[in-house]
Amino acid sequence: MNRHSFRWTGIAFGALFLSIAANWAVWEGDLLTGREMSYVISGILIVLGLLGVIATFRRPAPQSPTAETDSQVGTASTTEEIPEEEVTS
């Protein structure tokens, strides 16, 4: 299984759509007042900011080639041992 890079555009548009849908549902259903809504939005932005800071300091996984990958590419890495007699001459 290949590891792909994170797609920021997908998460950004998903969050935008979710926020618009949630805003519509809250105002239609009269679930929160304007002041309560400001607290909720502020809390969500703080959590997203903390997740961004954590993602910034997280190290990416090392890309180690595997034997399967090498054989697919056709660059199988083999090490040949040289006998000691040939090395010392």
C-alpha cells in the first residue's frame, strides 16, 4: 500500500461545506444564540490551529525502499561480496 501526501484542498473544501451546512442547520433549528455560536466557532478555530501546529512538528515517515518496489522498477539492489584474496592484492 502506497502512502500518499495529505491533500489540503480536499480538507479545506470539506470543512467549508460542513461549516455552511452546520451554520444553516443551527440558524434554521434555532439551536444556538449568536453569542453561543461565536464561542463554538472560536473553539473550533482554536482546535484546528492546534492540529495545524501538531501537523507542522510531526515528522514524515521515512521512505524506505522495499524488495517489492525494487523488483517492480527493475533496479534490484544486490551486494556482491569480494573474496579477501582479491581485496588484499
